[in-house]
Amino acid sequence: MAAEDRKTKSPEVSSSALAAKARRRSRRRRKMLLLSLLVLILAGTTGFFAYKYHQANQQAKLEANPKAAAAQQINDLVDKVGKLVVLPSGETPTVATVTDISKLKGQAFFAPAQNGDKVLIYTQAKKAVLYRPSQNKVIEIAPLNIGSSSSSSSGSSDSSTSSDNSSAGDVNQSSGTN
């Protein structure tokens, strides 16, 4: 009879042993999942702060050198506008910002302009591009007549061009050339 008791008890013991093994496996899986999740959170946090640190260093470098900051802003603007329209190559434009549209009302190029629009002036290619950053759109592209005094008609266009450049309150300029 003792042998029969052992036979009947061993399956019960083995089922409880199997249940204990299953619980241990389940605990191990939870621990591994928790550990994996913790590692992912730690890696993500580290990556985020490394990115922010890199950005802060670049910003500090730009603030230490205003010319480099202006050149970087011009390059960023040229990249944005260059994705929308083909720009003249081999020349860094002079960039101006429209600050008071009411002073530019009589000029056809600035008719659709709004305050905050950017003007990219390419003197060698003799082109001007009016860009609206708020909508990421090129509003106007026009030929630029600067410094030609060969005829009287271009003399009248010179006066409108010089009024574009001479009105400091209308357009704030920054040159991309050194």
C-alpha cells in the first residue's frame, strides 16, 4: 500500500512542482521585462539629454560669434527657400526682413508682402525673392535693377530700388557676405 500511496502522491507533488516552476518563470519574465523597460527608459532619457546638451553647446557657440549666427540663419533660410524654388548658386544673398509694410505700399514687388516676410536679394544674379516664413511660401520673385545708369528708364527703376534699400524702418537687412 505504501507503494500505491507514493504513486498517487507523486503526481500531486509533480503538479505542485510544475506550478512552482511556472510561477518562477513568470517572475523571471516579469523581472526581465521590467529590467528591459528600465534600460529603454534610461537609454531614451540619456539620448534626450545628450541632444539637448548638443543643442545648448551649438547655441552658445552661435551667441559667442554673432557673425556666425547671422551666417547660420541665412544658410537655414536659403535652404528652406531653396526647397521651394531654384535659387542662384555661387552667391550668398543679402537678407532683409519686412518690418513696416505701410512704408512699402507704393512698390509693386512689396504689394503682397506682410510684416515678417523675408527678402533674399541676389545682387550678382539680379534677382529678389520675397518669402513668407509663416506659410513657408515664396510670394514673389522679381528681377533686380541695381546700378545701371545707361538709360533713363533704368534710372527711374534705380530710384525705386534705392528707396527699397534706403528706408531703414521698412526693411531690416543682414548681409551674408563677409
